[in-house]
Amino acid sequence: MSNDNARRLISRAFSALGSGDFATAERIFGQFAQTPPADAETMHALGVLACRLGRFDQAEVLLSEAARLLPDSVAVHGNLANALRHLGRAARAAGHLRRALQLDPRIPELHCNLGNVRLDLGEFEQARDSFERALALRADFADAICGVGCAQLALGRPVEAVPSFERAVALDPGFHEARSNLAVALESFGRLEEAFQAHCACLLARPDVELYWTRFAACLGMVRLREPLDPALRDILPRVLEHPAVDPSTVAGSLLAVVESGASYRSVAAGLESASEDPAALASAWNALEEPILRALLANCLVAHRGIERLIAFARRGALRELTQAPGGARPPLAALAAMAHQCFSTEYVCAESAEEEAAVAALQRALGAQVASGSTPPSESIALLACYRPLGSIDASGALAGRYPEPVNSLVARQVLEPLEEARVAGSVPALGVVDDAVSSAVRRQYESNPYPRWVRTARTEALARPRAVLAQLFPWENFDAVPDSGLQILVAGCGTGKHPIDTAHRFVGSEILAVDLSRASLAYALRKSAELGLARIRYLQADLLQLGSIGERFHVIECTGVLHHLAEPLAGWRVLKSLLAPQGLMRIGLYSELARRHVVRARELARSFAATPQDIRRFRARVRASGDDDMIARLERSEDFFSVSGCRDLMFHVQE
């Protein structure tokens, strides 16, 4: 292809991008896959096109060759730096920007871009200097003004950052990045209401920006909203619980406060203690469960709330009666029934049930099993109802339910049937380090095989923007971390449970390699499935006793061990093993029980001695705790999320070694 034809094609691609026709631009770019242009300027243009299409790896190749052929081109060095920054190669990007500025120091955009790269590198003072140089060339350069604010914010000076962000927004009211940074600065020194409004404005303007969901959720966790809400905000709140950039547990408290303040919940909550079984009371309960925010909470996180638990117990009992004893009566809303089922499964059916319920559920289970065995498809309401009382996987040949139902029942089948089947499949693939022969470790392993812990449904899948050294510097600002690698960080999570801990750690430390160890194969299978679901290949799972880890022959820059050492017969023996695995100048993060903070647990464990660590007795124990209203030490248990699931309650109150 001649250079003229190549340039014409690339020009057409840019025109297509300008009109939103990405398919045409991609098709034209693909025509150069086998025969890239030999002309340097055309190669430069193709590299810029690759950047615009998000193909930064290919852009780097094209622009690097263009820079070799045109070493004195300011534009080539600037565009190559842009591609390298998107690839996380900030140091190389800074080098090309410095070269471009040597060639022409009068371009404010280059100074601003260098400032942004220096922010990426953690060079905050130098970044501010670069932004100031850009402003010396163009005083009303909103991007550089925002950059000064970002540097001030990174230097721990949010009050000084606010005027910069405000000025940038005043210059360009559509500059949502500056408005989002303004919100972060405001919330850092307590101006939460203003910060929350700014976060809302950013999210409404650009719901496609993942960072805005993360920041909105972080601020939401600090404010207390009440009904009535603005309709636009009301539309956002259920979605924030389901967004992949958000850990729903971080906003659950704030959203429960919204639910509590709503008319539908208040109308039924007061009478739940002694609610009659009349149709009006049941209709009110179902109406409360139709609230989109509450449905999203029930489906996406474990809701630690006594009133919501009572509401579910009352509503599912009514649904059982209506669907099994009065088939021509009122029908429970399917969406509400499915949301309740998700929550009941998450809590491992911790709600107490009467003998009448047990008999009706057993009959329902047999009937549905017979229908599935005969090849017929049970009604959606019946499947969702059973899922409120028993896992759908308890039905014989439950795998046959897959693909038969639309939402919301399809997600119930996935969570209660297909996901446990996948965990059973992958469990055998987890390698083991020897045999667990320590008596205490063996007992702890048996507990967590029966009751994997902790219970969780979703976490954020967003990787941190900062490099590992910057993350550590925020945690320990007085330490020097030059010896810690900024990529390829080796991390050990000793006692990883069901995987939330190592997954969150992998997201926190960009480019890290993680070994996650636990005694329980059931917990590890859940962790492995969730890691695969999130596309995290950087976590290796290993079944092992912490006391045997000294034989693995690896060293780690960071070791995290939370809630584990105090479950050993000799905690210091575990500490010594972990210390032996630490690389020179490595760090350990250890979490231990606080005797002072757990006085109420110690007090309640005296009561727990008369109960067994079985699901039935755990339900009875919870009822006994709730009957101890005059004993504040025991009543404090309800403030713990662990109290609201069978496995959590067993870990909290019935642990075999504490």
C-alpha cells in the first residue's frame, strides 16, 4: 500500500471515530495488521489511532519505531508517552516526555502530562512543579490547575487542594474529573454533604467511569441518607450494590438506614414481633420486600439486621402457607421471594422455623424432587419458595434445573446449584502440603470444612491505582520502602478462608503474586471459584497447616495473617514460622483478637456451653441470646455480622480452639 493510500485510510479511520463509528475505525486499523507502513509519519499516525482505539500494546510498538525513525519529533515522544502511561510504564513515559520538553519546552500540555506521570510515580512535589510550569505558559489551563490540586491532595494537603479543583470546575463545568477530585478533598476534612453531592453529580454525568462508582460508594459509607430521596439518587442506590467496582458490604449500613426510613418498611416493622397472619399484614411485608434497595441488599450481601431477619421469617412463612395451602390465594411477588431466598442461602438458613414449617417444606421438597425426576419444570414460585428454606442443591438431580428459568430464578439456580457443583469440581485441584497431623489444627480444619468462613457474595473487582510502594507508604508514611519491589511483589496470606482476604489484597497491590493458604478444602474451593470468576490468576491456593509452611522454600515481601494465630495451640509457634518466611526488609500484617473488645463474647460463651455446634443448636442459641434483653454484654452479639449466619455464629461462639 502506498504511503498516500495509507494516510487516506488512517484519515478515514479518525473521521469514523469522530462520528462514533468504532467498527469502521477498527476495520481500517486491521488492514495494517500484516503490513504496517514503512513511512515514519504514517506509522506515527497509525500509532495514535491505536491509542484512540485502546490498543496500547500495539501503539507502543508503532510509536517506538516512529520515535527511532524520528528522534527529534516532539509529537512522537508525547504520544508514545501517552501509550506507555496507559500500559503502566510510567518511568519510560516520563523519559519520553522529558525528551519532548528538551525539544520544545513551550508546550503546556507536555508539562501537564509529565505532572500526571510524576503523580503515578509518587513524585508529588515534582508533579506540582510540572503543573506550575504548564500554568506559567497558560494560566487558564484547567487540566494543569486540577493537577496542582491532585498533587496537593497526594501530599496530604486537602484544604489547599480544594481551591484548585474549584477553579478548574469554574473554568470548565463539564470537567467531571476535577469535580470528582474536589469531592475526595472535601470528604477528607469532613465536608461530607458537599462531597456526596459532588460524587452524585459525577456519577450521573458519567456512569461509565468505574472510579466514580468506587468513590461514590466510599463516601456513601460515611453519610446517613434518609427518605425521601431524590429520584435520580434513588435509581443509583440499588445499582451501586451490584456494580463490579463496589464491595457491597461497605455501603450496606448506609443503605439499610435508607430502608429503615422508608414508609413501606416502617409500616410493617413495628408489628413484626406480634404480627398476625392476616392477608393485610402479609401484603405489607411483601410490599416492603419489593423495595429495590432492600432487594439488592438481600441478593448481594449478608444483611446483619434483626428487623430484616424478622421480616424475612414472617414473609417466607406467609409465602409457604399461601403457595402450599391456599394455591388460589394471593401470590408473593417473585422478585421479593427470590431476594429472600438469596439472603436465606447466604445466612445458611439461620432463621428459626416452626415444626409446621419443617413439615410443609419437607413435603414441598419431595414434590419438587419428583417433578424434576420426571423431567417436568416446577413453577418458578415453588422453586424460589424452597430456596428460602433449603438449598436448591438438596433436590435430587438439581443440576437439571439449569437453563430452565428466566431471572430472577435463574440466578438462584446458579448460586445454589451450579456454583456449589463447580466448587466440588475444583476442590480436588487444590494442592496440599503434607498431612495435617497437629491435633488442634485437625479440629480447626474439621470445623471449617463443615462451615467455610467468612460468608460473602461479592467484592469489588477494581485494582488499586497506586503501585505497591505507594500503598505501603500510605500505611506507614515514616518508613522507607525502596527495598520493596514495585512489581512482582510476593505476598503470603496465611489463613485465607473463603478467599475475600487474598482477593482484596490482590486488588490492593498491583502486579503482586499471592500464595493463599488455608486448612479447609471447602473454603479454598469457594476461594478458587471466586478468583476465577473475577479473572484473578495471580493467586495460588494451597491447603496446608500454617505450622508446616516453613518447608515451602519461598520468601515473601508481605505476609498477612488475620484471625488465625489465636486459633493455634501455641500462637508464638505460628508467629515464628511466619517470621522465617519473611524476605529481608519484608512486612507482616497480623490481626489478633482483643481481649477487651471481646469481653461480651467471653461472657456469652458461658451461655453457649449448653448448646452444641450444630445448625439446630446455633438457631436455639441465637433465640436464647435474644431472650437476654436485660444482659447488655450478651445482647451486644447482635452487633456482629457473624451472629447472622450459621458459619459466622459458629466461628464467633463455638470455635473449637480459642
